[in-house]
Amino acid sequence: MKIRTLGTAATILGALLVATPVLAAPADAPLPAFTTEGFDTWLADFKNDALKNGISQKTLDAAFAKTQPIPRVIELDRSQPEFKLTFEQYLQRVVPQSRIDEGRKKFAENREILEAAAKKYGVPAHYLTAFWGIETGYGKHTGGFSVVDSLATLAFEGRRAEYFRGELMKALKIIDAGHISADAMEGSWAGAMGQAQFMPSTFMAYATDGNGDGKINLWTQKEDVFASAANYLSSVGWKEDQRWGRKVSLPNGFDASKAGRDVRKPIAEWQKMGVRMPNGADLPSADMQAAIVLVNDGAGPAYMVYNNFNTIMHWNRSTYFAIAVGTLADAIAGR
């Protein structure tokens, strides 16, 4: 899920293309060059802290047997894109026809376990498939970094030490509980894990055993992946009887101050204000609150979004990401 804040998903595109389509250039002075000096002392201190927090010596020995800082992780963490994607460019990269086609195939192949998770948690299967597809290319690209080593590197570097130190401690607890071995705990450079790209804190809070084997394996067990994703979305407010949103057409002279996720009105009121479907047809008559979201810095296109759009943004705080998930889900479902 999320790098939602680095939160639940750091995607295989480095969390720069998918998780955050545009990152502002750093406003302050350049960061000092990364150095590994002092890492051994830092690690010894962390291990002592981990023991006090109940992590077993066996887990510590396995997790840190070969741990060294990874300069590439710091390079990726500090990197900034040199260009700005338009919404159309972003959507084409994230939801190309090839991903739609593969999504329909994967939906059919995994329908039984997708529907089981959907039924239990109230999150439709085509949405679960869309998250899976955008986060990890339907499980193909989960990241090749050691989660322990990546998190240790980021915690040691210090810029967000408290956050990553906490994530590292939770990663050790996951290993200690027997869900995954230290060697097999791979993920993104920022520590997002498995086919759902959960950070360790998200794993601890929302990951669930979907196949009843007593373990939670987000790397190879799709029952656990879909159940965990569905549990997360349900827990943060998914409404089973609503869709995410839809593309709309705005009237000439539409007041841009009325756009934004915080400006919510009944659909009937948007209809009175001249908002229509892209083909000019009336909006649906459902008794629902909705907001208008404009992309491309307010230039459009426009989308009417519902509660589930905000729920998607719990997973990843990117408007582009949320629209991409909804667009892919609709396409997989043939809408």
C-alpha cells in the first residue's frame, strides 16, 4: 500500500512514477554526502534496543548476518525526477492497454480467491486486481532489496531516522513471528514488501492470513495478498455499494474554487450546476455525496469522485494514483 507517506506502497517504479507523479525539487541546501562511518556502532545499539523490545537473538543473528549500508538506497531516497508528467502521460504509463489486458486475464485466473477476499471484506475483486496490477505488475515486480538492510540504511542515515527505525523494528517482529525468513524478506528500496507493497507497520496493522495456514505471506501466497489488501481498504473506509468515481464534463465558466476533494455536494446539486457525463448525458441519480477533482494543475480533465476515492488515497496520497486505480478497475470490469 502503501509509499503512501512511504506508508503502504513503494512501487517497483521507485515510488517516483506511480506513488508520486511529481515531486518538488528540494527547497533547502543539498544534503551532506552519505557516509557509512559509525554504522557498526549504530547497529550494535539498535540490536540492544531490539532485544529489549522482545526480538529474539536468533532473529537478530539471521536478520543482520551480513547487513551493510546500501548507498543505492540513499541515492534513490534522495533522487528527484527532472521532469513533470502530464496526467495523460502518467495514465498512459501506469494504465496502458497491456496492463488492462493482463488485468482481465489475471482476474479470470484468480477469480475464486479474489472473490473470497471480496466477499469477506466488501471490496470488489476488480479493485483488488487493479491495486495488485499497479503496485507490482500483478506480482511480478516486488523489489529486489533486502527489507532489513534497506530499512537499516535509511534509519542509520538519519533524515527520517525515527520513522525507519520503527519500521525496521516491526520488520524484525514479522520475522520473529515466523511469517517470513529474513533472507526471503525482500521489497522496495524503502522497505515496502511483497505483492501488496505493505510497509512493515501496515503489515502489522492490516495483513491477514487468507489461506488459513497460520502465517501471513505477502510474497508468494496470493490468498494472503488479496485478503490483506481487502482488509486494509475495508478498515480505512471502503463502501461496498459505491464505485470510486467517474470522468465528467464541466459547464463553461465552471468555478474552479468548487473543485477539490473537500468540496462535497449531492450528485443532484452538481447536476443543477451543469456537470454532466462526458457524452452530455445526465449524471446518475444516486443519493450520494461527490466532489469534483481536476488534474493537470486545474486544467482538467475533470472527475466526479466519491467516498472510495478518498479511501484509495489512504493507500497512496496521490490523486493521479487514485484515478489510475479506478480507471484500471473499471477497465478490468469492462466498464
